[in-house]
Amino acid sequence: MSRLDGKRREGKAVAFRFVHTADIHLDSPLRSLALRDPTVAERVGVATREAFSRTIDLCLDERVDAFLIVGDLYDGSQVSMKTAQFLAQQLRRLDAAGIRTFIVRGNHDAISRITRELELPKTVTVFEGRASSHVIETGGLPVVIHGLSFSKPHAPDSLLSRFPAAQPGAVNIGMLHTSLNGSPVHDVYSPCSVADLQATGYDYWALGHIHIRAVHLGRGVVVMPGMPQGRNIGEAGPKSITLAQITDDGAITLEERSVRTVRFERLDIDVDGVSEWSDLIAVLDAGIRAAEREDPTEHLVLRPRLVGKTPLGWRIPRDLDRIRAEAELTAEALGTTWIDKVENDTVVGDRSASDDLPAELAALIQDELTDAPATLAEADEVIGGLLKSLPPELRDMLGDSQAALAEQRNSLMRAGVATVLALLSGRENG
């Protein structure tokens, strides 16, 4: 019998509860941020562990029946047995409480030695390269968990056909690491569609691989929980795991829960119309403090971006280092906030550098240059060559998708144009 039999939700007994997570990337090494700030590196370096510990705490606090990990528990070539020891220690906490753990390997796990060397409690099931099923009796509808792991780091074809048929008279849960229909941020991995998944007749598909949360309701519930803890500014935004419960009539309800300890955020600072340097710094300070107040329990790594039309637009790109220094002073005063970098996306307004230049030249530089297809293509070629010459661990420093790379390119080009205008104007500081 389930430990939660008899607990009622809208007249239905809760027969089965589980936590679903994926893409944990335990002890994933930091990249550019770690090179700049050892304090941040130390704080963020343990964030994936702390998020995992919080996930275990949630399983225990909610007295769930099962814990589902759907791929990329590790981070590829990670070989530290300290990671293995930490993982085993945490899963033993669930074992002691009688909570079963089910794990499928993803593309990163497939090349990790830890996957094969780790000794796990008997209540932990790691699915192999052939799909298998495990039945859990609940006292009501039985729950059948189907899973399939990857033995290789590449899976260009769908593996959905390898899963067994849904068992009648039971709640069927499938565990699959997949890129679904494709994502510009992630490699193609066991591709399939939501319609394909729902056509299997499974009641719940527990997915992993895409780091952004997505829930698809329909004939069957399809959940991509996203990653529980970001690791760099490219993984900014909400992060979560899923708490699910199934009533004795098969109805499924979902709750999104946060377990992260470090928050990565991009922050637009609107300086539209700001004409005094002191006012600009005040707006920046207020914006950083407001971002920190959104959740003061978390550590915050922030990337402010100045936006708007301002007479200071000619000066901002020249003195961006001074603006960053001011941002870092505010962050240091808060104690749990760090500045990743400061970006400039302002437009020169009112009397500006362009007013001192011939109108045709200013228009050519400011309006046409950054939008010309030939210029953008040349910029892409330069950026591509630069990234190829970098070590693999630094190649996503300008973004880990085509869209993110284009955004960074455009931002850099706008900043460059503003700098050129400022230099051509011959204006002095202040």
C-alpha cells in the first residue's frame, strides 16, 4: 500500500506521488565566470550539489513514492569519484525512507565513467540500453515505469519504438532523454514529437535534455522539467523540478518547485532620457537592488544591460568599465550578488555625438552599417573564426545557440558604432 493512501484531494485518494527532474549536471565545471572571480566560482561551483540536496529534501518532506532522474545526472567526461560518493550518499537518504529512485542515462551520462563504477542502493534502478518496465503496486491502480538509457553519446534517431506497449489497467510512466522536435540550443537526441509520445497511450512522459521547462497536456501529460540549477548566464531564468501526484482514478496533477541556490539573470536597466551621469548610476543601483529583492534567499549572478535613448549614449560605451565598477560596488554591498558583466544597448538621443557629424555620415554609421546583410555576414565569419580557435569549454561564451549568438553580435556591433561616434565627435569626458 502507498504510504499516502487515505490522503484525500477533492475526494480522490492520492495513490502515487513522485518527483521528476533532469539535466542536473552534478559538479559541472564553470567557464568564463570562474576565470574572473574565484569567489563566484566557489559559490556557483557547489550550486548543482546544493540543488540536488534540496531535491532530496523535497522528496522526503513530501513523502513521495518515487524519484525520477531523466538523464544528464553528470557532466560528460566528469570522472571525480567525489561526485559519485556525494550522489550515493544522497540516494541513501531516499533508500532509508523507502523511496525508490529510477534513473535513465542521457548523452552526458553515456560517456561518464562514474555511471559504470558507482555502487548505488538496491532501491535505485538504472535503466539499461534495452527498454524495461517496473511495476509498483499502490493499492489502487498499479503504476508501471518504463525507461531506456543511452549507451552512446549520440542518438540521432528516435528510440520511441523500443518502448513496450502501455499496460492496460495501470498508470504508465515513460522516461526518455530526448530533444523532442529539435532545439537550437541542444544537440539532436532521440528526436520525437509530443504527438508521437501521446500516441503511445502512456499517461505521463518524464523527459529530459532541454534545459527549459515545458508542459504539454492532452491524451497523456508530457513534461520537460528543465534544469534545476543554472550554471552560467546563458542559463538565466526560472529553473525547476516537478512534483506530480496521481489519484486512484488516474488523474495527474503537477506542481513546479524551485530548488536552486544561485540565480542567473539578465537585467535591462532603462536609462531613457537620463542626461546626468550621477542619475545613470543611481538608476543602475536601484535596478540591481530591486533584482536582489525578488528573492533575497538566493545568490544572484547578474548581467545588467543599459537600454533606452539618452544624451549619455556617446559616453556610456567609452566608460563602460566605470559603470561596471559602480555596479560591482552595489553588488558587494548586498553581499549575495555578483556582476557577470555590464552590456550597453543604448541609443544616442537629444544632443549627441552624431549631432557633431555630417548627417549622412552619422546615418550611415548608426543606422545602415549594423543592418547591412554583408556587414552582418562578415561579422558572423569573424566571430565564427574566433570561436573555433578557442578551447571547447569557452566556445559558448557569446551564447550557446544561433539566436543567442546573433543577439550578442548585434549588441557588440551597436556598442562599436556608439564608440566610433563618440570618438569622431571629439567630446571630452564630462
